Amino acid sequence: MESKKSSLHVLLVSFPAQGHINPLLRLAKCLASKGLLVTFSTTETIGNMMKEATNTKSSNIGQGELRFEFFSEGWEVDEPQRANLDAWMNQLRTVGRESFTELINRQSEMGRPVSCIINNPFVPWATDVAAELGIPCAVLWVQSCAVYSIYYHFQHQLATFPKPDQRDMTLDLPSLPSLEFDDIPDFLTLNPYDSLRKVILSQFKNLDKAFCVLVDSFEELERETIEVMSRISAPIKPVGPLFRSTKDASVRGDIWKAADDCIQWLGSQSPNSVVYISFGSVVSLSKEQLEELSAGLLKSGAPFLWVVKTPPADMGSKPELPDGFKKEAEGKGMVVEWCSQEQVLAHSAVSCFLTHCGWNSSMECLTSGVPVIAFPQWGDQNTNAKLLIDAYGVGIRMKKTPREKDGAAVGTRDEVERCIFKVTKGSEAETIKKNALKWKEAAEAAVADGGSSYRNIELFVDDIQRMAS
Ligand code: UDX
């Protein structure tokens, strides 16, 4: 006999970073809306930041309930060693793991034993904990299925990847467009951050032990790649775009407080006029790039909303905007440290999104019908940009060239201006907008009742119910 949905308890565990928390928390909300008891967990340090920024607290969603419980990694957020990714991952794998295990055991003592754990593969040890405790475990892959395929082929040596001195070589994988050097995640080619490469490849360590690999994508977007990868690795269930899967926007997982006044400001701007610029939560732009970007924005004459975020300590320093920029920008644009991006992208005043193409931002703009200026910086962002521009046709890619005065490789001010014009008013603008709206509709259909992602979530809940019986 199947267990009742309300007696099922799903525990999600997220790597403590914004780009991971968002999709995991969105999945948590989606499962709670199906009538399940759902607990979201990450480290205490990040949990405290979430509480401070968004007043995170347990709530009822639809027929279900969403709770929050955090585990300790034994370090404060400003612990100097945390800036060393190897040391931090080790701390999570040891101290974090122990405290996470206690968290699970506590659930049984409180009369709500965990029926299923969902981790994101940046914390592969959660799968081992699940196995030790005899709890079924699934994973949520938080990037595209295309990137899953690329990493998988690299990890299992199923394809030849170009070396740094083989820039003319392409990478050709089943179902993907031919990838040039700059379209491939650079962890696999140039390897700019060795520690991050290790973490990225460790994602496959325990993947075959999961009973299901969920992915924040949707069938209509990546059908062939999903089919190919389901055949050669584990069965993949696309359940995205997760940010569209419940209408409940009251629970958010921001680590930083969003500036509310930018939404009011957007309300004062003409429809389809504002350029939105954000590089996610970890990317750091060079001083030269900030100079060019700010000059290009002013040159374009378009109103703009720009998120200028200080990256984590090990990824870069506090961004310094050129002297006098804020004064010059008065009345033309707004600079904030963090905003509610979902709300911004849904706003009718926004005309386009200049983005680093993190997968969350890619899914959010693609499914909000907002044209893109792609300016990837590293990792999967390179491949996401390729897909957004060449496969989905929703924008253009901003080129980097050496600056005349000092040779720094940047998207120059002229290039910034050219891209803004091209994507909003140029001869291709209408086709780009049409494509963007087409994907928005397809995404809405995927999560609507009976849609492909909706069905996959239902099947996933059925699986948990069966395993709990
Ligand atoms: C990281 C990696 O950099 C990225 O390449 C990978 O695909 C996911 O993990 P991040 O750089 O933070 O992610 O970018 P992204 O994936 O776009 O996630 C950022 C999230 O923060 C998005 O959900 C976005 O909506 C949110 N955000 C960003 C805000 O809510 N407010 C902001 O001001 C900026």
C-alpha cells in the first residue's frame, strides 16, 4: 500500500551558494505545493544570512509544509580558511557531514522520519549519508543538461577536449551544436580555478547511486540531450523551470537583502526601455571592464538597472565603479547591490538583460521572454551563452577585444552600446523578441497542469510514495 503524501518527508540539502540555493529551494516549494512535508537545509552560516535577508521561516504552501533546518560546518562565514575552497570542501565533508547526519536523526526523534533526501551534486557526500541511513536519495542537477553532458563526457573520457594550445579544435558531442573553444566550460580547457574543477568533476562521484537525476530544465528545451544522457548515464527527469513551478513568491532564499526601491523605480520607466545588468552572485569584473561597461551604458542613452555585487573573498575584490559614474548616472539609471531578479525580469519596463549566463539567470530570462546580451565569464556560462544565442535565438553575444589604451581584453564601450542597440532596436530585434516569447510560452506550458515538467514532478512524488511504502 502506498504511503499518504502528507506522511512523506523530503529533505533537501543545498551547497551553500546562491546559485545552488535558488533551484533547490524552488524544488522544495514545488514539492510542498504537492502536499508533502519538505525540509530545506544548508549550512547554518548561510541559513542565518538567509533569515536576515528575507526573514526565511517555515510556511504552508498549498496542502504541504516547507520547513528550514540548518547544519553546522563549524566555521563562521568570515572564517579566513573558508576562502580556500579545498579546505572548505573538506570541512563540509567532515564536520558538515556529521552535523547533517544529526539533523536527519533528529527528524526521526521528532516523529517525522525522512522518506527521501535530495542533494545537489556539489555535496556528493549527502548521498553516502542517505545510503548509510537507508534513505532513498535523488539529486537535482542545477545546470543545463547540455553541461551535464559535457562534464560527463570529460569525466568518463568519452570525447577529446581541446588543450589550451588547440584553440581551433571544436568539441562535437551527440545532440549539441559544435562547440568552439570559448563555448566549452573553461574548467575543462584552461582550468582557471583548479579547486573548483575538482568539485565540479566530483559531482559524478555518487550520481549513479541516486534513484533519479532531476534537472532544472524542460523537455522542450533540451529534448535530445536529455534522451542521449538518459541512455548513457542515469535516467534524467527535467522538472524546470523551477522558478515558475509555484506561484508562491513569498518564500525566497536570498543571502543578501534585495533593494526594494528598484522595483518602484522600474515602475517610473517607460515599458520595454530599461537594460538590466547582473553577473550573478560570484563573478567579479575587472576594473577595466567596469570602466567600459559604465561608459557604454551612458553612451547608449538607455535607462539601466545594474546589480554591482561584491564577490566572495576568494573570487575577487569589491568592484570599484569609475569616479563620478554614480553622479553622471543620476536620473539615467540605478545601481544596486542586490535585487529581486525574478521580479525585475517580470517587469514590463525591462527591455533586455546583459548577463553572465549563469544557468539560473539563463533559465529566468529565457522563460520571462526577455532578450539577452550574453557576456559569459567562465565555466558553464560559456556553454549557456552558446545555447541562448545560437540554439534558442534569444539574443546576441558581447565580444571581448583588447582595449586600445592598455590592451586589456574587455567588452568595449562601443561594443556595449552596439549590443544594446542591436538587441532592442536593430534589424534582428523583432525576431529575437519573438523567439524569447516563444520560449516563455513553452516554459509556462511545461510547468502548467499536465505539462512535461509537471508530469515529471508527479512521477517523482509517486516514486517517493512507492519507496516509502
Ligand atoms: C553559479 C555559477 O556562477 C553559474 O555559472 C552556475 O550556472 C550556477 O552557479 P551564479 O553566478 O550566482 O551561479 O549565477 P546564476 O546561476 O545566474 O544564479 C544567480 C541567482 O541569483 C539567480 O537565481 C538570480 O535570480 C539571483 N539574483 C541575482 C538575484 O536574486 N538578485 C540579484 O541581484 C542577482
